[in-house]
Amino acid sequence: MKASALLFLTASTVEVNALNIAITGTNSGIGLSAAKQLLKAGHTVYHACRTTEGAASAVAAAGGGNPMVCDLADIGSVRAFADVLTEQAPNLDVLCLNSGVSPSRKAEAPKRTKDGFEETIGINHLGHFLLAELTQPLLASNNGRIVVTASGVHDPESAGGTVQGDP
């Protein structure tokens, strides 16, 4: 039996208690798909989205969960989200660092976060790093895990993976 088939068999036959899971960027793509599946499996999902409207949209599209604001382009918002999450989910099992942006190939100058960082670095790396650091006590107290997702943007052969000057 292939390892992947064994992993699927094991994962599908093991009963898992309901988990508290916070996911950044659940209003589309991988984050939304994951939220739908996790909610369907009986887990609690905390939708960490850039805006109140985005979080409400994520809850509606996923079929449930807890809408929360976490703008990764704003260090203050990340800190506020971590504080509220600590109050609402003192037993966090999983933090999924999913949200991300890629630079526009048409932009003449790079976009900046509220704190002045280049947007891609600020959101994809610094915002998530701070969030992971701030929620580490919640995760550690519960043997929690951090999951990092990625999209096709990492692939230089795909349209999303090219940058200015690349083929």
C-alpha cells in the first residue's frame, strides 16, 4: 500500500475530537475550502479575515464559524486579533497561516502595509510570524499545531508565480 493511501486510511479511520481552529484568509481559495470541510467535520473555525465584511462573508460561504478581523497588513490588528482569540478560544488546537498576496506585475511601485513594509513581506511573512508568536502560548498549552498553506504563486512556471521581468 502506498504511503499516501495509508495516510488517508489512517486519517479517515481515526476519530478526532472537535478542534478549535483559527484560519487566516477564509473568504476565498484554500482557506474557504478548508473552513467548509472542517466545519462539516464538527470543528470550531475562527475566520481571521482582513475586514468585518470579509469575515461575515466567510462565515456565510463556509456555513458557520466565528467571524473575526485580522488584517495581516496591520500589526495592531494582528495584536488585537490575538487578544480576542485568547478570550474566545483559550484552547486553540490549530493555527492555519493561509492568507497571502502576491505583488502586482503592473504596479509601478510596491504596495506598503500600514506599518510601512512591502505588502508581500508584511502580509505573507511578518504578519503571520507575529500571529504565530502571539498565539504560541495558546497552542503550547494544548499541544496545538501550526499549519502553513501555499498557493500556485510559489511556482515560477505558473502565471501567478511570475514577477516583473520574468517570462
